[in-house]
Amino acid sequence: MKSVLFFLFAIVCFVVTPRVASAQSNNNEPKKVEINITNLTCDGDMPTIKKQLVNLDGIEAVEFTKRKSNISKFTVQFDETVISLEQIYKAIETTPGCDDKSTTPYRVKQNKSPKSKQA
């Protein structure tokens, strides 16, 4: 009798486990964020930053727009369970410049939250 119960338990575990794992993987969809980066001086800056980002664990995709004056918008798709937004910002701001490798000129331009009005 114990062996029959064990056999039934094993079958239930085998059937249920893949469904649970499948449901969990659907909840871990990558997050997409737009980041404005400043202090870009030439068209080589964007590929330099992109290369730095795509080499990080958790980064799934990086796209950027053409540089306007000294700013470009990067769209980064990443897995929040592997890398945080703060780590992405730090990676950008510690990327060596494409012309002078001894400098780290790039800065993340963060949107300021609106000030709350007092009544």
C-alpha cells in the first residue's frame, strides 16, 4: 500500500512541477527602462556605453538614439532579479570615455520628481 501511495505521489509531483516552474518563468518578464545619458562628445560614445552594458549579467538588450547636442536616450531591457537600476546607472557612469580611457565622463540624467504642493 505504501508503495502505491509513493507511486501516486511521484506522478503528481512529476505532473505539477513543470506547470509551477512554467508559471514562475512567466512572472519574470524583463523590465524596460529609458535612460538619458549626458556628456556625450562624439558618435563613438553610444557604442562604448552599449558595449559596457551588454557585458553585464541580467542585461538583455540595449538600444540608443542618435546623439542630440550631448545627450542620447538609451532603452535598456533587463532582469530585475539579476541586476538593479542603480547598478546599471553605476556601470554607465564608470564607463571610460571613448577618446580618453582615463576619464569617466558619462552621467545619467535623472528626472526630478515634481515638488509636492503644500495646502
